[in-house]
Amino acid sequence: MSDHKNFEEHVLNELETLRGLVNDLQRFHNERSCVFEEAYRIGQTHTVLNRLLYIAMENISLEDMLQKFIYEVTSLSWLSLQSKGAIFLIETDPGVLKLTAHHGMSCSMVKMCDTVPFDRCICGRAASSGKIQFADCLDDRHEQKYKGMAPHGHYCVPIISREREILGVLTLYLNVGHCRNQYEEGFLISVANTVAGLVEIKKIHQKLEDKAVELENRQRDLDEINTTLRVLLNKRDDDRLELEEEFLINVKELIQPYLENLKRTQLSALQRSYIDAVESNLKNILSPFRRRLSSQNLNLTSTELQVADLIIDGRRTKEIAPFLNVSEKTIAVHRKNIRRKLGLRNTKTSLRAHLLSFQK
């Protein structure tokens, strides 16, 4: 009898040991399943984030990018999401969300949610509070409804810039009764941050493009102004030539005849020299001599120009001095300065010959 009892106890002990091993095995299996599930979620998360970054590098419009974003996010199998969602952005009105991209939403819902004011419905509350809004059913916060709307819940994640400015809201649809999950929220915050970075980059690009257009318009205006100025300058040159011709005609018709009459009268030597000087100066005014001297940037003074005029007429220093009512020594200084400005200092070049070359 005692042997039977001992055998029974032994069997019970073995069964208890086996039960413990089975429990350990089940616990190990559960832990391994959790590890595999976690690894799968992490792998899918990285895959989706990489896809989003790849989309962000495509040369497409912001709306097309966001459309691809919402499609990728709602396609994740490990998230308990309905295959529908939307991205709202703040555009012209700072207190209103504008539906920018969506996937899987009915026409009625798209029309109803085209614009959502802050503090209205769950999306508006997410924008005004700057915090994630969660709902596991159509509760009282769903202020925008329509007849026949299917039951659902929400993750509404605010899209926030680096300067903590609300740019919009990422809205995802959940099955009724879905439990709030911190891991899911962390992933959706990463997605919202990626969207925020994309929106900021696009805004910078848009500002740069607007600035480029503005600069192009300014350049076009400057080109038009330059064209107008060239026309005006050409007109000014034409007017100047016309005035010069008119001046030449007036001198020949109104001044030279009187000078000729004066020369035929009884004049003293000094008076005749004055008449000759007037004729000579008139010739210089009518000739390109002064303009050519000025174009050489020689900076001749008015007195030096007078001396140069008289030298061209063949006057010597002793003849120029009484005409200008100065000493011969002063005329010599003027001649020296003229030679220096003409680059003739310490040369044997004739000053008169060099001056005459400006009239050719």
C-alpha cells in the first residue's frame, strides 16, 4: 500500500514538473511572438518612414506628396486603422483647416470636411490644442456628421513646425472600440513631424520661387527703363547735333558778316588782334577741338584753353601776354603746364603741332 502511495506521489511530482515546463515553454513562446511582432512593427515603421522620405525628394507638388503620404500611412497592416485618412493644412485663414489630401473618404465626408474651423470637431480641437486627440467611437466631439455616417474612431495628430507653429492636422480613422496605444501615437507623431518638415521646405521653396519671379519682373522693368533711356539719349544726341547745326548757321549768318565789316574799318593793331582772337575762338567753338581736348580728360583750365587757342593761331608768348593782360612769365608757366598735361614734358615735340592734331 505504501509503495502505491509513493508511486502516486512520484507521478504527481512529475506532472507538476511537466506543467511547469509547459508554462515556461508557453511563456517563452509568447515572449518570442512579442519580439517577432515588435521586430515586424519596427521593420514596417522604418520601411514606411523611408518611403515618406523618398516621396519628399520627388519633384512633385505638395498636394501630390501629401496624397502619397496618407496612402502609405493608411496601408500599414500592423496599425489597427481603417484604410482612410486625411491631411489638413492651414492656408490663407489662420483659424481654419483646409483638406489638402485624403484617401478612402466618401464624397459626402470630403465635402463636409473641406474646411474645419479650429475648436470644431476632433480635427479642429487637435489644431487648437496642439495635442493628439483620440476617439474610439462617434462621441459628442464629432460635431460634423451626416446621415448614414459609418461608425468610427480617430487619431487626430497636430502637425507642428520646429518653431511650435501649428501647420495642420493628420487625421486617421479607427475601428470602433480601438484601444489607445502609446506606440501607435509615437509612430504617428514621427509621421506628422515628417509632414511638418516637408511643408516647411515647400514653403521656403515657394518663397524662393516668388522671389525669383519678383526679381525677374524687376529685371524686365529695368530692361524697359534702359531701353527708354537709350532712346532718350539717342534723341538727346540728335537734338544736340541739331542745335550745333543751328548754332553754326547763326554764327555764319549773324556774327561773321559783322566781323568782316569791322575788319574793313580803321582799327588799331590791338583792336585788330581782338577781332582775330574772336574769329579764332569762334572757329574753335565750331570745331571739335575743345570736345576732343575734354575727351582726353586733360583737365585744362579755362585760361590754359585760351592760351592753347592762341598757340594754335600761331601766336607767340610775347603776343599772347598783352592779349591776356598778363606777363610773359605767366604765359610761359601756362605753356609748361599744358605740355605737362599733354605728356610733352622733356620732349622736343612742338606744342602747336600737337594741339593742331586734335583738330584733325
